[in-house]
Amino acid sequence: MLRYDFEDSLGYWVFSVAHLMTRAMNDELGRLGITYRQWEVLCWLSYMGEITQSELAEQMRIEAPTLVGVIDRMERDGWIVRETDPTDRRKKIIRATEKVEPMWEQMVDCAKLVRSKALHDVPPEDVKRVKESLTKIRGNLLSEMPGTIPSEPIGQKQASQASPQQ
């Protein structure tokens, strides 16, 4: 019989929660006609302003062919545009369209609702400790990967640019 210590496996719990969060986001965002993966693209565009298709695939940690399907649907639905990079015709730059603006706050509200449901009855100090631990774990794993440059976690750049009262 196959055995594994799921109860003690941090990986199991992290993946399980991530899967449930993704499902909850898909449920909430579906009302707006967008998937979690498409929301993730828009989040990166919100964070970076614009990004090449290859950089986006790397940031999302998915294979380029997988991203192409997502981008194709988003372009078809008017969420993004792809333009050839004027300095390197092999690269495609992705930008959000004006269609996103009126719906962006609703999308953010979906994310906040899922976060609120997920963190119900979880003390803020526990959330802080989990984030700190996951940041360390992420750094440990990235430092062990050959050719990987540890990137700034999402929000780190924004937090460092935010005013002290935020």
C-alpha cells in the first residue's frame, strides 16, 4: 500500500490551499466573465505596467504555450492588446485595454472577498507569521535553483514605495 504523511506535509497543505483559493477566485471572477488565470495576467500588468509575453510566462511560472491560449482569449475578448516590441520584433508586449478600467475595482473586490473568506477567524499575527515563513521558504527554494535570480515578491515593490501610513 502506498503511504505518505499528508498531515505533516507542508507542500500538501500549501498546494491544497492554493488550489482552493484558485477555485474560489474562479467562482467569484466568473460573474465578471474572467478566469483566475486571466486575472493573474491583469494583476501582472497592474504591477508592471506592460510586460513581454515571455516575461509574463516566467512571472506566472507557466509554459509559454499555456500562456498563449490565455492571451489569445483575452485579446479576443478585448482585455489586452499584444504589440510587437519596437526594439525587438521577436518580442510581444502585452498591455491592458481600456475595457479593464471600469471593471478593475469589481475584480479587486472579488479578490478581497475571497481573501476575507479564507482568513475568517485567522488572527492577523498568524497571517503575518505565515507570510514571513513562506517568504523564507520561497527564498530557500529559489536559492537552490540553478540560473534562478530571486525576484521581488508581488507587493514588495509597491510596499516599499507606499507611504508609511499604508
